Amino acid sequence: MQYKIKIFGGIDDGKTKGFFREDQIQSAIALMTQKYGKDWAYDIIEA
């Protein structure tokens, strides 16, 4: 199963990022936190 990450806040507010496997989600969130800082939230949705 694949998942998308929906972003709330920051410069990409309302956008949805990529298609991730369950084992890739934490690393994707860590990379986005490095890039955007901690001024955003997310929701994980099934793709």
C-alpha cells in the first residue's frame, strides 16, 4: 500500500507530497522537517 503526506502550514500548505511505502514515511517526514523547519504539520493519507 502507498501513502501520501498532506502538508498543513509553511510554504507548501495544502499540498500533497509523493507516494511512500509505510517504511519510507518517517524518513520522508524527517527530510521535509530539515527542509522546511518545524513550522508545519502533516497528515498521512492512503493513496
